[in-house]
Amino acid sequence: MAILVTGGSGYIGSHTCVELLNAGYEVVVVDNLSNSKFGLLKRVRDITANDIKFYKIDILDRDALDKVFSENKIDAVIHFAGLKAVGDSVQDPLRYYKTNVAGTITLCEVMQKHGVKQMVFSSSATVYGVPEKVPITEEFPLEAMSPYGNNKIMIEKILSDLYASDQTWSIVLLRYFNPIGAHSSGQLGEDPSGVPNNLMPYMTKVAAGKLKELKVFGGNYPTYDGTGVRDYIHVVDLALGHLKALEKVGSSAGVNAYNLGTGKGYSVLELIRAFEKASEREIPYMIVERRLGDIGISYADPTKAKKELQWVASRGIEEMCVDAWRWQLNNPDGYEYIEDPKEIKFAKSHF
């Protein structure tokens, strides 16, 4: 069974490719490498001892996508590809709508042309905006606080309308909470380009002495220590959730949304303390003003995923921090950057 993974060389995508390959799936990746590195997929191959077929293309490129489907017998799609920084989306909303929303429409049109109607979509807990209470269930109203979150809501609605027009589609919407951690091998982890936007990669670089101090955005939230509370989930648990979602889309038609989280919230300061213990390093930090669009408390009710997907997050905050620090120690400069070598024919070659 061949799975097309868009954005498969990204942080969550690469970990999902590992789990797919370990489970016996064939994997075809499309990625434009705008925020990832080709060398990462070589590590996926090394970890799993399995090949990946890779195409360097953008999901807005309809002809290139069509070629991927023509050259491969794709059974289902896991759709990660897209821009993902909340702050950047506020500064440049048109780029986000074009890439994320128009890119998804292009992908769906090509899928429809080739009769591929099973999709797992990478959504986000940002679709819930500021929840009136916690934990958050899938029935909560959708009201995002940023263009990024609105992208996710819009795509969810587009996919729901697609199913309403053709009920042979089967789509799972996975609403992630806060993925952190790394593969236990220390060979895969989060390596954003430039200064990290997310808490954990920023913190690992502070611990390694590459950044001076951690900025904690907001110290006056209505939480016990004043810092924001989030549901941190190990990226491997998140990846395994995609395999369970694939089983779902393969067994029944429809559109179903699931929260992927642990059901437990940790404050930023609690995460800092856990990471200090894991790394045996002090993390200097400074509390600064809140960021636009940030909320005080967000954690999941993952009951529906447990009941319908038979999925439960099993890794705790300590393991998340230990694995993230191992990744940093093994990769002080992140992934080795590899220019697209002429000898690699992306559109045709395995590696």
C-alpha cells in the first residue's frame, strides 16, 4: 500500500514516514524543502532500512503533482505540506492562504482526477481559538485567532464540503496540540530554519549555549504560575496517530475530526524545569509580553481518538525532554544541509 506524504521531510512528516515504513507501507514524499533539508530523509532510510521515493515539488504545482500520481499507485494521502508559523501568518496572510488553502485545493483536485479519495489532514488545535473551558473536545466551536488557524478551519470546511459532494471520500482531520520531542535514535528531531518559533527547539539551543536566553511570552495568564499552559505531545505518539487515522480512512467513508493530545496541560515554566532536569543544564529565561493570538490554557480531551482510533499518547513529559536533548547533543548544528545534487533525479529515483 503506497502512501503519499506531502511535507514529508518536515518535523512531524519525517517521524510519520519512519512509522509508516516500519509498519510496512510504501512511502512517496513530496516537499519543496522550503523549511526542511533533504538529508533528513536519508536518516529516515537509515533508521528504517527502507527506501523512500522523493519528489522535490510544491503542492501548488498541479502538473508536477499529476506526474507523481501518474508514476505511482497512490492509495491514500497524508497531507502535512504548508506554512505553519502563527506570527508569520499575521504578517503575511496572503502567502498563507495561497500556500495552505490553494495548495490543498490543488492537491484534492489531482487526487480526485486519479481516483484517490482517502486523506489524513494535518490540522491544529488553533482552530479552537480561545476555548471557554478545558479540556477541549472536538465539538467545541471553531474560531481561530490568526490567519494560520483560519487556514486550518477553511481547509477543514473545504474537505467537509468535498465529502458532501461525493460521499466516496474518506477524510480524517487530526487536530494536533503541541508536538515536541524527537526520535529515540537521536537522528530525527525539530530543526527549523533560522531562529526557532516554537518553544522546545528554542530551549534546546539555549541549553546548548547557542542562544542567550529563552523568551517566555506572557507571565500574567490565569494559571498557577502565570505562564501559558499547553498539552505537549511526543512527536512519535503523534506520528503513530496518523497510522491509526490511515486505518480509519481505509475502513469507512466520511469526515471525522480527532484531537491528538495527552489530555494533560503543563505550563511553560513546568516544561523548563522538566527540560533542566533532563539536560542537567540551567535554562535562563526572561518573561516578555504576550504574543498576539496566544491563549492562556489549552489542553485536549483525547477520548474520541481513544474510542474510535484506539490511539493513546503513551510518552510523558520527561521522555519528551530527554529525547529532545539527545537530538540536540547528537546534532548541534541540526541536519547536514545537502544541496540538491545533480546526480539525484528527484522525480524518479529512490534513495
